[in-house]
Amino acid sequence: MKNKAFEELTIVDDYLFYKVLQDLTICKRLLGHVLKEQIGEIADVEYQKTIHVERSDTILVSGRF
């Protein structure tokens, strides 16, 4: 992952998206704009977590395609 200057970041960059959504006022406005709906109270905020996936997990598919 390449580091970027702050001025190069956009809302799709993980860091900036996370920082913007930490401000509940901005979060509410952004969600309202994206969903085109009035947003009520935001509660039970849980911040991003890292998910570790084991490579040994296997899915077996049988049958005809």
C-alpha cells in the first residue's frame, strides 16, 4: 500500500472515509445524501475492524454446471 499526501486523498480512500464518518454530524449528512433519505439519530457506532481469513478454509462444490 502506497502512502499518499493528504491533499491526494478522496472519500474512497479508507483512511479519509474512516475519519469523515467519525464525525457523526458529517456521517449523518453523507448518509442522507447517499441514501436520499432523512437520517434520524445515529447510535451504536462501531468502528472498522480487521478480519483475518484463514487460507485453509475450503469450499467443496459438487454437481453439474
